[in-house]
Amino acid sequence: MKYKNITFKHENGIGIITIDRPDKMNALNNETLNELNEVLDKVKKDHTHVLIITGKGGKAFVAGADIEELHEQNKQSGYEFALFGQSIFSKIENLGKPVIAAVNGYALGGGCELALACHIRIASQNAKFGQPEVKLGIIPGYGGTQRLPRIIGIAKAIEYSLTGDIIDAVTAEKLGLVNKVVDSDELMVEAKSMAGKIASFGQVAVSKILNAILLSPVLTIEEGLKREAAYFADCCGTADFVEGTEAFLNKRAPKFQNK
């Protein structure tokens, strides 16, 4: 299916979503969010093993929400506006498949929140992150106040959210906001390389690892360890476990079947 504001393609088990509104710095309007939501529903059910999300062009990953639409909000519609964006970003976080943000250029406001909802963030050297909503008289509405402190810590999250200061790529890496910084022309090469490596493993184990780690902040250590043991047991009952261990013992590359 052809979309107006995004593109989606498959490459060897890797799905690539590109926000395609370069004339608007890839800002997220309602139509774009609806298209993203539709693609995510498809990806959850199809044979995509790893998803990459990026932005069209070199200037912006996503420069934020569409300010023209944002300007029209009131108290009631603003609540619904925030809940809608949150639901889509939570869908990314809980997709059950690894999602990599390939951040090229500006990732501000909703764009930063989109990157935060992804599991791995790779940034180009010209990437710039930030939650500058305070400068508009509002707060982050797509999960920034919740995910940013979980990733960079409460003190720094408060600092950057209250000042609206921009975080450059080098600083973002030091904060743990991004996993890796690469040259701009290497961004998608690196994202595809990492996605390909993850996609080469047994996807039952990949999904279990992802889910166990994502649940860790909301579980006690005892609950988390029990969940880990249950997932470990689930994996021991898979064909991939048999293949992986046999391949290791026989000194050959495994051929996982993702079951």
C-alpha cells in the first residue's frame, strides 16, 4: 500500500519506515501518525524481524509535532491529542520486535519522543535531540516526561526538559540517550548492519530478551528473575534452542527457524 507521508519497505527480514515530509522537517501531523499506526499493525503480524525508523533527508529525523495542528488544541482536544500519540509510541515500544531509530538531524519534541520509544538509537554526527516544549508553554505529551528519565536519569531529564536545551550527538551518546554515533553517510549502513545481525538470531529468544528487559523497570527483582526463568524455560522448549546448541557443539553456524 502506498502512503502519503511515510514509506515502508522490507529488506531480508528488516522493515524500514521512513517519515517522508522533508518540506515540513518530517513533523508528525495527525495523518502521518495514522499511517504510522497502520504500518505498525502490519509489522507486528508479518515476517519483519527488526524494524528501523528514520526520517527523509539529512536535516531532520522528526522535528516535532506539526505546530499548526498543535496550535488548534484546547484542554479537551489536547488530552486526546496526547493520548493518541502516546498510544502509537507505546505500540512501538511494545511491538515485540526490536525497533532501531536511525536519527538523522533534528529529533525534537515528538521526534525525540519517537526515538525514545525505540529500543536502540543510532545517531548521525549532525543529530540533535531535545524536549523544547516548555518554550511553547506546554510539556512533552508523547511520553517524554516518562521515557527520558528512564534512559538518561531524572536529574538530566529535568534539566533538559525545563531548559529546552538541545542535546548534540556526542553529548547524547555520553548521556546514554543514543547507543552509537556514526558519520551521516554511514547511518543507514550501520542501522541495517545491526538490524541484520539481530535478525540472524532465533527470533523467539530475541523477543523474550526484549520483553524481559522492558519489564524490568516495573517488576521487583524477585518478579523479574521469575519472569526470566520462565522465558529461559520457554526457549529451552524451542527448535531454535536445539539447533543453536547442536551447532555450537558441532562447530558450525546455526540455521534458526524462529520456532
